[in-house]
Amino acid sequence: MAVDYAVIVVYLAGMLAMGWWGMRRARSKSEFLVAGRRLGPSMYSGTMAAIVLGGASTIGGVGLGYKYGLSGAWMVFTIGLGLLALSVFFSARIARLKVYTVSEMLDLRYGGRAGLITGVVMWAYTLMLAVTSTIAYATIFDVLFDMNRTVAIVLGGSIVVAYSTLGGMWSITLTDMVQFVVKTIGVLLLLLPIAVVKAGGFAEMKARLPTEYFAPFGIGGETIFTYVLIYTFGMLIGQDIWQRVFTARDDRVARWGGTVAGTYCLAYALAGAVIGTAAKVLYPNLANADDAFATIVKDELPLGVRGLVLAAALAAVMSTSSGALIACATVANNDIWQRLRGAVTRPAEGEQHDEVKGNRMFILVMGVAVIGIAIALNNVVEALTVAYNLLVGGLLVPILGGLLWRRGTVHGALSSVVVGGVAVIALMGKFGILANEPIYYGLLASLVTYVVVSLATRPTDEAVLADWRERLAGRDPEAERRTARESVPATP
């Protein structure tokens, strides 16, 4: 295992080096939070694919393939569909807004009163997403080093917190590009063909497994529908995803780069399901389907290759973890703390505020909190389900409504967030956290509330909508007004 260990150590050291390099480029708020909004097609596609394909997509995707066969691809497939929908229909408009958070977009659309409550919901989602990604380190380091769970979480989490804190989005972008390459080589080019060959090829796999393992809808229509609601719609509105859209150099990069990343996700989904199906042939009696990935890697791959593939799994977890961490910190600082601080006190005239330092501090604080919660938490699936239920049930309707329906109002949006969020929480209490009913009825309650309250209240002020349309077109009316005022000569 010495060669495998060396591969992992070099990879982890490389992540820290990328963090140090990124720190030299992160000189402003824009550079630190959204990489200066200047990523080109290649870097944008790679980093977008890296963040959406995390440990759940890699380890969990293989586990679903082990349990259901080729139809186990549907979870990751719906993630790819969501990314494609975001890129084709919404990303260009989102990129032109030049904001930092989803809540800032809602403030622009509804008139400046929706940000705090939506920020709290989005913060809870990104926090849980970061926590569940961090817990996954325990599984990987246990396979690698037979390491204690707490030590594994602290080690993996500390590396991510370190490079994210140092360089912000620039560090995360650079590390994500490395992670994208490692995942592509490790999972698609190495593990996939080796697993199929070890299982005797597709003919042998079909001969040894039940027919339903090769049925496209074997996982069940209701399960697929729930995946669409949670993951496809979740891709449309998550701060972690939008923050990557904000890094695009222009709307063309956001649209076409995201389309490439979404297509890559579809291929990754099928690869994970095939690997899991091959693992079912090789190890038909595993107690836990999620052990399929680690088992086939540990037992079937040759020296050196095994280390690279485990590094690919580590890359998948790190990319999602770092993306969720910076999203969580950005929301906590910009949407919650700055608003509360502004309501209490305003900086003195001429006071200088180091925004990079402030955002860096929030990443560090949120990172420590994430590691602590990850150590205390045991049920990853339930935590992730709660996060996505709150995100989709509370925020999907007001966000898409703001983008698509002119008549939507701030009262409709806020009511929709509250009713949808409360309904989801109450229904999880009644039916169970993993039940489908909370997201079904919570989303329906949010939609009905949004439409009814919006129609019953005064339309959004025309001046707000005019500014909104200007921002969607890529212009900043407020900045133009400031420039015009500054250009007027002072009266003698």
C-alpha cells in the first residue's frame, strides 16, 4: 500500500499548495468569492462538474448501481438534468445580475425585503451540505489508513478549510480543476473498464444478475420523480451552484460551459451504475450497498491505480465540501451578518473594511463549525434529506417565480418561504424524514401560497421591475446613476 499512500499524500499536499497559490490572486471581494467573474469555458465546465459530483454521486452512485443495477444511475442523472436546465434556461440571466448570493437576487427582484429570511434557509441548506460532505472523509480514510472516524473528519475537513480560507474561490477553482481531472481518470478511464472486465464483461453480468438490473426504470417511477423534485430542482436554486455561475466570464460561458458539465454528469451517472452492477457480480452479499465502491477498489485494482481511484473519491468529496463551505460562509456573512449588523450600526464615515479578511474569517468559523457538527452527527442521509427538503420546499417557488412570473410580489415570496418551510418540517415530523410526502405537499403548499398571496397584494413597484430588467440585461442602473452624479461638476 506504500505506493497508494504516496499518491494520496501527494494529492493532499497539492490541494494545500493550490490554496496558497490562490491566496495570491484573491485581492478583492470579487476575486475571493467569485474568482473575479472571469473563468473561461474549460475552467468553468471543470469546476461546475466537480462541485455537483461529490461523494454522494461517486460512492452513493456506485451503491445505487449495486442495489438496483443500471437504473441506479437516476439519482446522479437527475443532478445532470438539473444542471443542464439551469445552464440552458437560467444561467445567462443569473450571470448578468453580477450579485454574490441567491438572496441578493431576490432582493433585486422583489424590492429589498426578502433577503434575510431566504438567507437563513439557504444558510441551513449549505451548512448541512458541507457537513454531510465532510462526514464522507471518514469512509475514505478508513479504507486508506484504518483511521478513527473523528480523526478522519478532522484531517479531511482541515485540509478543505485551509485551502478554502487561504484563497477563497480562486483556491477552490484551482483545486476543483485538479479534482475534475483526477475523477475523470480514476472513475471513468480506470475503475469503469477494470470493473467490467473483472466481472466478466456485460454478457457475464447479464447472465448472473436478474433482468431488472438492466431495466431503465427498475428503481421505480416514484423514486425517480422524487429525485427530480429534490435534485433537479435543487440544482436550479442552490447557492453553491449559483456561486459557480457567478464565476463565469460572460453569459455565453455560463450557458455552454454549464451544458458541457451537465452532459458530463450524465456520463458519470451511467459509469457509477455500471461499476455498482459489476460489484454486485463480484461481491453479491455485501451488507451495505455503499461499501461497494471501497470494496471493489481495495480488492480488484492494481498497485498505484488503487491510490489514484481512492484519490478520485477523495476529490469528489472535497470538491462538494469546499463549494458548500464557501457558499455557507458567503450567505452567513453577506445575507445574515451584514444585514443584522447594518440594522444595528453603520460604519463610521471613511471607515475602511477589509472585505476579503471578513469573508476569510467567516469561512474559517463556518469550517470549524462544520467539522464539529460532522463529528457529532451520525445519520448522513437524513441530514442531507432535511437540507434538500428545506431548500426545495421553501425557496424553489419564490426563486423561479421571480425569474418567470412578473406578477409575483415580495409578500407572496416571503409567505411562500414560510409556509413551504413549515409544511416540510411538519410533514417530516408526521411521515418521517425520508418519506416522499414532505417534499410533495410542502412544494404544493409553497406554490399555492405564492400565487394566492401575490395576486392578493399590490404588484411589485414598476421602478423595482425596471431596475430588475436592466440588471437581467447586464446593466447596473444604480452604478450608472452614481457615475452620473459624480460626473456633474460641483456648484461654485
